[in-house]
Amino acid sequence: MMNSTQDPAVRDASGNVYTSEERDGAHDSFLQVKKGSVLLTRMESITTYKNQHGQRRSGTQDQSNTLVSANDMCALEEWPSHARRNREQLHDEAGGQKKKGRGVLKGFKASKKRFANGSAKLNIAFSEKLGGTVGMNYRSFKDDVVVIMKRKLPLIGVRRWSDIHPTIHRLIVADMIDRWDLEDTPDTEEKVLTIAKERYRGWRSTLSSTYKAYKTDAARLANLPEDLQPEEWEWMIEYFGTDLKFQERSQKNTDNRKKQKTKHRIGSKSYSQVSFEKRNPETGEEPHCITLWELTHTKNGTWSNTESHDVYDKACEEVKNKETETQGPLSDE
């Protein structure tokens, strides 16, 4: 029988058991991270973690191919859509054919173009209206940002983007200026870091989904995501499982995604690129925001769903009312 003076055991959502003292201690360690306090690159953070924690618990890259039992995994229909599933399982589900992915090839197209161009810097343009990358190199530019971001930014010790010191953020900008025909201005820095921030948060979201796909830490440790070092995955598992603020934020984001009913029909193409492609051929002006909504949520005149059509109708009605009030057409502002 447990002594009344002992801390009661706490079972988290994944079934792992901690004493309340252990859980509070882990939570406090995350609370110690302050905004802009992480002044380490990714490799420096891994080295520091190794020096502080010694032998890791997580598996090697080879061990990450080991299949876990069905009892260790959530049902496949319950897996978050962007979780990284076990590679051997994917291989089997594809009928022995490996499914294609772009992950390991990100940045390759830009490097190929740069080599063909005599290693000269590549050109990139940005939408005057939406600010995103546009033109023939818009995907390559984003891929380059992702490659550099993952090379430079740490996962260990970071709760959110703002924890990373601006000096580390700046390393991404400097590398992009070296590779692309960009001026070193605050505007350039803002555009590059906007992409980097979005993709960094997406990276961590994917890792969180992978964490949720397994029921136990043992199963998670045995299935190391292929773009992580074992020390990083070990730290992320602890963070996902013990940081209360993260868990609250994650649940809130999940609930918000369930409320999102509209659906676009442009695949992976960005709104900025669609707007750029649909410019007025004579004036170069990009389409009105309501027109852009229609372009991105219909196909061959058919709306993606009722909710998307309703948003369009409501926006048109509001514009019509405003124009009646002001007695003139409204700008996109």
C-alpha cells in the first residue's frame, strides 16, 4: 500500500506513469525556457544534450525500421493525417512498392538549377498583394528555406519559435542571401523568416502527430523519424508527454481544425502563386481577394463544398452593402 506521505502516481494520456514530483520536475524544466533564450544551432543542441544526459534511450536509425505490435499503435484510422508512419508498414501497404515522397529531396531541384546556371544565384519574386513567393522558382525557394531551417534550428530545448534567439534565426537569412538573388534588407529577412517559422511549426506538428500515433514511449522510441537524431526524438517525446502548456495548446489547435469547414482546391500550390498566375495580362494587377477565393475553392465551376460557397456569398453581400454605403467600389484594402 502506498504511504500517505508519498506522491501519488500520475498517468498521462499515453499511459505512462510518473510520480507527481517527476511530472512537475519535467514541467518546470520546460518553464525555464524564456523567449529568445535558446542560443544554439541544431547540432550544438544535440551535442549539449549528449554531454548532459549520456547514453540515450531512443533507437538508432536502423532500429527505427523495427515494426511494433498492433497493441503499441493506435488504429490506423485514428492516426493523425500527417503522422510519419513506420516505413516498413508503408512499404507493405503499397503492395511492395515504396511510396514516393519529397522529404529527402527537398532543395535538390534548386541545387540542380544553380549548377546548371554556373552556380550563380537564382532569382525569386514575391507577390505584391500577398507577399508570398511567386514565379518559376517559388517552390525551390521554399524548399531551400526548409533545408536550411532544419540544418540550423534546434528542436531540443525549444517550446516554440520565439524561444530561439534571433541570432540563430538570422543564420537562415544569411544562407538564403548567399544562394538567392536577394538584397540584405529587413523586408527580405521578414519574408524568409515568415516561411521558416511556418515550416518549423509544421515540422514540430508532424512530430507531435507521430508521437500521438503510438500508445507508449517504448513504441515511439523504437520508431525514430528519419530526419531526427535519437537525442532529439527522446527530448521531443518527453516534451510532448509532460509539458502541460503544450498539451493544452495542442488540444486547442485540434479543436480549431475540426471547426474548419472550408476546403480549397489548389493542392500544394500557394494562394500567392495562384494570384500571380491570374494577373491581368495588360495591367499586371492581381485579382480581388473575393475573386481569388472563388479561383481557389472551385474547379470547373463547382465549389469544393457548401461552406466555401457560403463564405463567398457572404463576402459578396458585405462588399455590396459597403459599396452602397460609400457610393463607390471598394478596394482590396
